[in-house]
Amino acid sequence: MTEEQHIFKKIELIGDRVLRLAAVDLCNEVIENRYKAAEIIDYLCSNRVFGLIARMKELEPHKHDPEVKGKSRQLANAYEHSIGQLYYEDKVKALATAKADLAHFYENQDLYYAKKQHKED
């Protein structure tokens, strides 16, 4: 792994953790059934969801991403990296952005899936 790839993975991991924290915070606000919260957090923090959010934000795979399996995974990595990068600049803004993105996805899932299907056509 090159130095650039190592740095990318480090920032991507930070972004993943910020997104998980944002998902927990969001679920604490909107989910009344605490037993369902863990399932929703796992779903919101899936590569599939991150990939859909990346598509909606029109992100492209990052040039230093060592991942070679699937564009959706690469887009998810690019999204996690973007949140991780924001975290290094402004921690509060990173968490707020992640939470807002996840809330938007949660409230508008049909829009995200429709956009993905439209792009695949």
C-alpha cells in the first residue's frame, strides 16, 4: 500500500466512525423503539447507504482508494473520506453534516433508490 493509500484509509476510517456516531445520535432523536435502533443504525451505516448518499452528492471514487471491488463500495469509501476530511477541519461541522446527510437519507429513501435506478438505466 502506498503512503497516499494509507492516508486515504486512515481518513476514511475516521469518517466511518463519525458517521456511526451521527447515526446513533439521529436514532436517539427519531426512533422510539430502542430495540429497533440497532438495526436501523446498522442499515444507515452500511456501504450500500453510504454509496447511495455519495451518488446523490455526485461524488466520484477517490484516486487513492485501494479498493478495487465495485463502484458502490468505492463511492461509499469516497463519502466516508469526505466526512473524515471534514472532521480534521471542523469536528462539530463534520458530525452535523453526517447527521444531516443520514437524516435526509432516512426521510427520503425512495428518492435515493429512484436516483440510483435512473443512473443505471
